[in-house]
Amino acid sequence: MLKVLFLCNIEFDYVVMVCDNARQSCPIFRGKVGFVHVGFDDPPRLEASVRTEEERLAAYRQVRDEIKTFVEMLPDFFDSMQE
């Protein structure tokens, strides 16, 4: 929580959360804030069942690529919300 205290006085239009537990552990934002939540798999959980270094890296790369795709579509998402 201390890591985000400097954000307390900034007004946000949207807060984008990308982790599974963000809804329970996300800080409170004041004012009129839109929340966008997409729960991505947790790479350490994915890698728990793998046996090789390459499989471990693949788990991280998979989530990285999913987040990249999500971020790339955000401008269109926000544009559609204003229509």
C-alpha cells in the first residue's frame, strides 16, 4: 500500500487492473473513476507444474503476450466507451 500513496492526490479517469487478486487488494481511488479489470494467469502459478526452464519461460511469455494484446486494444475500448 505504501508504494502507491503518492497517487492519492491524482485524479484518474480509469484504473486498469490486470491481476486476479486486484479487486480485493487494489487501493481505493477517490472521485469518479472507471475501473477496467482483466484477470490474467499468475506466471508463478503456471510454472509450478512445469519441468523445464523452457516451459517456465513459456508460461511467462504467454501471460506477457496476453497483456500486450490487451494493452493494444485499450485505445479502441476507451474510444467505444465515449460514444
